[in-house]
Amino acid sequence: MKTRKCLDEEIPELDTAVTLSVYTKVPFKWILIDTETLVVYKGSNNSEIGKQWTKIKTIANAKAFKKIVLK
């Protein structure tokens, strides 16, 4: 089984992709963080698959981020 390193943890990679959904009337308040690449996305009102999240930044200080998240 393949694994990925996410925040100092080895996470198993699934054989097939899954869909994660957020059902909301206020998509702009939601933040998604890719814990492998530390890219941060903000929700959008675009319903097209692949365009529902807008990249807003990449976290440069991974050590500080891990300290906050893994408290």
C-alpha cells in the first residue's frame, strides 16, 4: 500500500479517489488545507467540480503550522 507523508504522519493512499462535500449557504467561510503540500484553499460559489475551491496561499512555515495543528 502506498502512503503519503502529511504533517509528520504516514497516511495510506486509497486505490480510488473519494469525493468530500461541504453543503453550505456560505461557501466563502470555509478553508481547506492540503496537509501534504500545505496549500490553503477558500471555498467559492462555483459549483463546477474542480473549481469549488480557490487557492489562496501556501504555508511557508511548516514547523509552526504543525505546532498549532498537532497540539
